[in-house]
Amino acid sequence: MIPWLGTDAPFPPIETALTEPNGLLGAGGEVSAERLLSAYRQGIFPWYSGSQPVLWWSPDPRMVLFVAEFRLKRSLAKVVRQRRFAVRVDHRFRSVMEHCAAMPRPGQDGTWITPELIDAYCALHARGGAHSVETWRGDTLVGGLYGVSIGRMFFGESMFALETDASKVALAHLVAMLKRAGMPLIDCQQETEHLASLGARPIARAQFAQALAALTREPEPADAWVAPPLAAVLE
């Protein structure tokens, strides 16, 4: 059994999450900017469909990408070098979320990015706590990603691509930005082959929690959310 959480109820310790389904910690309550910040600081994230109550998760192991381990493959480096896409940061945050919500996902029926979640993350974005990295073809948004930033930690949420490599280019620019800002870790939440191919790997939840506690206590670097120069992306 998992606990039912009221609107302001504290989250249970992450060690109490279920092993099956992996990481399910609690249900209920609302999703707001404040609730999201509280959850992420503890290694917890919301993931549920529109027909379910809010479900809160903290899986073990945890998929992460150490930015120093990002694999910029030769083919992707070529696309970056060609400047096939223009890259912008925080230009159309809500649109990025809406595109992510609309993308079909293998093995998933529908989306967990509900209108309620979009409103909550946009409220967090307005406060400077959530960011998007976007790829554009002229005046058309063709790819991107979004996530939450606390201290020197970035929590990746979702990405989308309407053209080949559009989301990968956004990720390459995100990694370069985080390297430059001294932010060493991206939380990827759950394991996928796509993320693993780019250098992400699972670590024990206890190890993740230790890194999380240290990095979120640090002040966020100034001017972290500025698109990096091409040379920084290709390093």
C-alpha cells in the first residue's frame, strides 16, 4: 500500500517507495510550483495519466547523465557544426511542453503531461525554476526539451523532435550550458535505450539522493541559461 497524500502533506521517505511498480511512493494532492520544488528537492517526481490521481515516484535505480559522460557522436557533431537548427533557451516554454505532450511514445497510451502539469511547470518557469532548450527551423519550433533547475542540479523531464536530431541537438546544447555553469548532473528519471546511447546510466537511489542533497544546496550559477557558443557544444 502507498499513502494518500493531502495537498500539503509531507512526502514519505523515498526509501519507502514500492519495488513493484518500481518507485511508486504516494498518490494524491495537487501539482503546483511549490509542490514540484518540494518533490524534486527530495528526489521525487509526478507521473500519471489524466484519469489517475497524482502519482509520485522515486525509482531505484535512478537514470542519470553525468554531463562529463555525454556522448556527442560524430553524426550529431556534424549536425551541430552545420547549424542545421537555431537554438534558443526559454523562448517558448509552454509550446515545448505541449509538443512533448502530443508526441506518441512507444508502449504508452496517452500522455502524463496533463494540462494541470503544464500549468504547474509554466508557473515554475515564470519563477525561473524550469527551463526549455529549443531547436528552431526558421520560425518553426521543431524540437526541444524542458526540465527543472535547483541549485547546480538539472532534472530533465521530456523532449520532442519533429525533425531528425532536433531533440538531440537541444540536449547537446543543454550539456554544454551545464558544463559551463558547473552543473554536473542531469536527472533522467527512468532508463531508456535512447538515453543510454547518449551516455546516461543507472545509479543506486541512495547514491542519487546523496548527490542531490549536495547539488541542490548550492546556489544556481549566474547566467546559466544562455545558449552556449558552437565551440562549447563541440568540445
